[in-house]
Amino acid sequence: MRWPRFIALALLLAWTAPALAVLPDEVLRDPALEARARDLSKELRCMVCQNQSIDDSDAPLARDLRVLVRERLQGGDSDHQVIDFLVARYGDFVLLRPRFTWHTALLWLGPPATLIAGMVVLFVVGGRRHRHESAEAVRPEEGHLTPAEEARLKRLMSARET
């Protein structure tokens, strides 16, 4: 009887955990600015958690970054200016989706290049296997000799007996 309640409570807590990251004292009074701040916070990486946005993280540094984003927005910065400020301060690593630059080219081009290389290898190996199977199909069945092979075998056998 306790297990269903426990599971329901665990699911409820797991569902509400991201909502607890942004504290009520951080929320801006202007709904438009708050929506922009939340959108920006979802694009920025928590430097402590590294796999969460600052919007989802409850780490102290993530809170500081959320407050900084809101301060910059209240100061009149555009979304692009806020992002540029944070990138200048923390580097491209602060972005969950880094920009395409020569520093991040391997990050962006590596997976598609690996996929294409794998497809080429499969194509080449598959072609070799197909040619090998085709060559085997031309061979006569094992145990059956062609008339020329039978005549040669008889000659060899008779030469061996003498």
C-alpha cells in the first residue's frame, strides 16, 4: 500500500524539480523581460553541472548567472548583447549550443563526418562481400568437377599408380 504513494510522490518531486531552480526573488515583474530571461537561461550552460542549463540548475553559480542575465536585460541589453557578454566572460563553453567557429568546427563537423565515413566503409565492405559471393556462385558445387577437371584427375591418379 505504501509503494504506490511513494512512487507517486517520487514522480511528483521529479516533475517539479526543474521548476524549483528559478527562485521567486529572481523573477522579474515585467512578464516580457522574464520570458526573455527564461529563454536566455535555457541557452546557457551551468558551469558547475555542465549538462544542465542555468534555468534548470540550482547551483549557486547558476543562480548568480540567472541574476546577471536579468540585471543585463533590465539595463537595456538585447539578448545578443547578454550572450556576447557571457561568452566574453566565460568563453564558448557557457553556451549549450556553441556557435560554429573554427574552434568548434570539429564539434559540429565530427559527427556527420564519422557517419559518412562509416557509410563509406559499409559500402566498400558490402561491395567486396557481394563480389566475393558472386565469384563463389560461379564456381561449381563442391564435389562436382567439370569434365576437364575429371580428365586431369584421372591422368594424375593413373600416373600415381604407376
